[in-house]
Amino acid sequence: MPEGSNICNVKELKNILRSLDSDEGVRIEQSGERTKMFISKGSSGVFAVQIVSDDSTNDHDVSVEYLNSVQEVISVIKTVFSEGASYLVY
């Protein structure tokens, strides 16, 4: 886990996602897993969620979803990661 990261707490993440500025983002990962998630929020309020595998060798291993709400983002996080994932705001 990166230094300064926090264990994911749904309530806390919801507040962070709601307050993201367009020049900020959130990285989520889980110790021992090869998958990372990067979340940003555009000025229109739409979230871009990029899911990347460390062993990605081409663009086919990267997926990007555009989501309209914090709840949709939380749902994707819960689908990709189990308990114990950590996040870092950048």
C-alpha cells in the first residue's frame, strides 16, 4: 500500500468523491492484488473510473467507465475490490 493511504470506508469515500475537484483524483488498490482503480471527476460532475491491471501489456487490459453518481462509483468499487482495499487522494 502506498504511504499515506487509508483503508476504504464507504461513508468517508462518498464524502471524498462528492467533494473532488476536477484537478484531484482517488487511487484505490488492495494489498496483494494487481488491480488499481483511478477515479476523477470532471467539471460536469461525471466520474471517470479507470481500472488497470499491473500486468497490462496493452490497452485491452484497461477499462474506463463514465458514471453519473457517487453511488454508481461505490458500486463499481465494491464489485472490483473486497474489504481491506486502500485509497489515496491525489
